[in-house]
Amino acid sequence: MRRPKYPVNLDEEERKELERISRKQAENASIVLRSKIILLAGAGEKHQDIVQELGIRKNAVTDWTARWHEMADKPIRERLKDLPRSGAPDTFTPEQLCQIVAIACESPEDHNRPITHWTHKELAEEVIKQGIVESISSTHLGRLLKKNDLKPHRSQYWLNAKADERKEERITDICELYGNAPNNAQEVTIGCCRQVMCHLPYGRNT
């Protein structure tokens, strides 16, 4: 039997809380439905059986079991909230986005990561570890990279590249340049990363 991509293993406290949520008459219908998805997945139900029992689309089971995994360190109710809409504005400042992009353009080995190319999960952990953002899911980070046409897993780093001692100063300058770009309608802003050619946010041409 094929194992689910995101198996759900509930402890007793999680199961009881999900059952309370699923039985509340005054609870938001979407939250109730999601709690039932996680409960059934945690009970070992097959995805197709959950789909039939709850009358939902098949992708919903995968979406919410994946969400359950990605936010394992968050409270149960937060893990059941609406997913960020793809068209919603970013909740990060230009400075934060520039710092995320800068790290994505660096080798993971420079940050003591035993990998050669960034994964969304490893990169999300690193930007949180460095205090750039308080929290960010690997899914949201992946959307930010895609939006800025960044593919760290396909990047080729320069051999023997040395760490840039003025990195923070350069990031500040870049953030200021790109932050002011929309105010200069007659100018074209061009940007590149020193170690890896990449697209930076807010530039008209890169």
C-alpha cells in the first residue's frame, strides 16, 4: 500500500483538541472541516476515503496534511487557518526580502549547512535562525523565491569564493536603491548578486 506523502501522527492532546473543534457548532465551517481531515488522516484513513467521506476535492487532503507538517511547531488553531493567498501582498519589508534573497544567493556551506544547494525548508530555517523573520513556512518562502525568479537548488556558486565583509552594508544600499526605484519613473534599475546571478525584488530590469 502506498504511504501518504505527509503522514499524520497525532498525540492524545492533539487528537482531543481536534475533536473538540470538530464538534463545536459555533466554529467556523472551514476550521471544522480541516480538523476532520487531520483527524481522519491521523486515524490512518486513505486520502480517497477521506475525500469521499467529507465530500471534498482530493488535493485538499494533501494541502492540509502538508500544512500540518510544515507548521508542526505552531498551535493547533494556527495550523488550521486559511493558507496565504497567492495574490496577497507580502508581509515582509523590502529589507527582509533583500536579506532573504542575499542568503539564497550564498552557499549553504557558508552557514554551516551540510548541503550543497538550498532547499526551501533549510532556507526557511536559516532566515528564522538569523532573526531576519520571526516565522516563515517553506511553502511561503518558495512562493517568494518563485516570484523573484530565484532557484537556489539550481544555482552554481563560484569556487573559492570569499565571504563579503561588507555584505550587510551592500544589502542596505541595495534595499535603499530598490526601495526608491518606483519613485524614479524615468530610470532603469539593474541588479545582480555578487556570488550568484539572480533576480532581486523591486527592480524593473535585472
